[in-house]
Amino acid sequence: MAPLRTFASLALTALAPIVGGVLLSACEPKEETLAAAPPPSIVGRVRVLDANVLIVDGKHITLANAYAPETLLHARCWAEALASDRATAFVKDLVEHARSFDFKANGQRDTYNREVGALSIDGADLGDILFEQGLAARSVQPRFDWCQPISKQAEGAPKISALYTSN
């Protein structure tokens, strides 16, 4: 029995520093790792329906200064539907990466009773961005026809070169 007690005593003596170290380390304050806070996003407040139709803080709005092509359900031709997909994807990407927005209603409503106005994203006017990128025409009467051959001379026409892809 004595050798067993000696062995147990030696084992406890050898384990004591290890057990003590584990217990003490559990009591020490943990070093916090610094995690970068995600940048503020407007995704929760701005939802893209079309390139020129969005939901801003729960209100349906239409851009006053840009006429984007219609989606497949309302497009008059395949070219218009394809152009709409590209323009909508562009705006969704802008919104996803944006940090701020500002909507200024102009007091008018469209035929669907949506507020009409200017939407700025990160300080830049969305209607101007869409027009400069060739993804929307200017709002003119009669409306720009996305199914007709596009000419620089057409009133309100977007930049022709921006409508082509390099694929």
C-alpha cells in the first residue's frame, strides 16, 4: 500500500502545477480580438424593384430624371427586357455597396401613385448615374422607346456606347 501512496503523492505533486496553471488561466481576463465593424449599409432601407423604381423606407418611389427600360412583364421587346435586367443589377450593386442615401420628393406622383423625386446614393444622383452609364434615358414626352433603333439624336437617348457589352 505504501508504494501506491508514494506513487499517488508523486502524481499529484507532478500534476499540481499543471492543474493550477489551467485554473489560473481561466481566471485571467481574455484578450479581446478587434473585429472590424461592417460598414453601414442602406440595404435594409432601400430595396430595388427596377432601375428607376425603388422602395425607400417603406415608400414606393420613382426617379424623376431617369426612364429605365421595363422588365420582362412590361417590356415591349426582348432588347428592352435585357436592358432592364442589366440596369436593375447595376442599381442593386450600387445599393448593396452604398453607405448613405437621400430622397427628395418633388411633390408629384406617377400613374401607380408612387412618389416621384431624386434619389442620391453616396452623394451622387442615381438618375444621372443611370443616364451616364447608358442604363436609362432622360424622362421626356413621349417616353424613350427602347425597342426602336437607338440614335444619339433621339431625345433623351442614353449614351449608345454604354449599351454594348465587351463580351
